[in-house]
Amino acid sequence: MRLLPSALVLMLLAPCAALAQGDSRIAFLGRQLQQGKDPRTRSQAALVLGATEDPEAVPLLCGGLKDASELVRVAAAKGLQKLLEPSALGCLQGHKGEADAAVQAAVGEAVGALKAYQSRTPSLYVSMDGLKDRTGKLPPELVKATEARLRSRLMRRGAMLAPAKESKAAAKGTLKKLGVPGYRLTPEIQATEGGGLKVAIVCLTYPELSLMGQVEVKAAGAQPGDLLKALVPKAVEEAAETFEWSSET
């Protein structure tokens, strides 16, 4: 594995209007799911939310499981199955007693898919520090949502996330059992000179904590929430390429 002091990706986001429209998508779909008069419209919104790969869609889809229409409840369950966010297990399991057979089947399939996703063999073991806002200007809820997206994207990359405050002995035991490499990631949000934002990730071996290097991705020309949503997948992909993580599972 090569040791690189830094890797930089510059991502240009233009036109800004197109990005802003894309980043309002979750809110728009959520309104369609909650307020659409036609069950078919609400169902379609649920299915599209499931394809967003965004953890913010989980509470919206969980709410869809309470819809008066069986069609919408089935779509919400299928959306959660497609989304593959383990945080959805609780709300899904709370609806396993559904009276409608189609909804019950969809919920059962979603629960099975999420449990299988959680138990799949990982390709790397990651201990990630909390995301730091070095700009000092971002809303805490935006930082929290961005950290959730980072963790979700890492899991899609095949990572198993280490528990917080894991001891070195416990980490070594888990790594020996899994037979995969371990990494410690320290992510930060930083301001750029041009008024944009940068996501920087320092990577170390884990649990030995030998420095491997840093990757950075940056963008400008849109609102902070828009920029961060676009930068998270780029940051993880750049880290995967730079530090030679295995391919997605």
C-alpha cells in the first residue's frame, strides 16, 4: 500500500442551479410521500427515495409505512430495502405484524435484506472519528447529516465500522477474526480560499495508528449543504483509490 502525503481532487459544480435542484430532491420527495393526494404518486416518491442512497430518506420512508394505502406501505418497505440503511431496521420490525399480506411480505423482505447487508463479509475495518467542522460556521445538524453520509458511504464500500472507544486489544481481535485491513479515519470540513468547502480525510493504519496520508476534495458555487452532499461520495472514492481499498461489495 503506497504512502501518499496528500491527494487532491478539484470538483467543479456547474451550473449551480442544477445542483441546487438536485439537493432539494429529498425534501421534495418527502413532501410528495407525505402530502400527495394520489397513492400512486406517494408510492412513486417512496421508491425514488429508496434509490437516493441518502440516510436522510430513512425517517421519511419509515413514516410511509404508516400510510393509509397498502400500495404506499409496500412501496415504503421496498424503498427501505433498496436504501440499505441499517438504521431502518427498527421501524421495519415494528411493522412485521401488518394485517395486509402484501405489506407484511414486503416488510419481511426488507428486514431480511438489511440483516444480510449488516452480516455480509466486510473488506475493511474502519474506526472513524467524529466529523469536525473547522469552518466554525456550519449548523450542527448539517455536520451530523454529513457524518452520517460518510459512514453510510463507507459501509457501501464494504467497511465494517468499529465501535466508539474500542480498545487496541479488541481491535486486534476483530481484525484477526475478519482477516481484513484496518484503518483509522479523521474527517474534517474546511473552508477554501474561494469561498467553497473542502472535505479532508486523514488515514492511519488501525489500531497501530501509523500515518498513511490525506485525501481532499473541494467544491464551490453552491450552498454548504449542497456542496457537502456532493463531496462525501467523492471523498470516500478518492480515499479508496489512494489507499488501495478493495472494490465495493
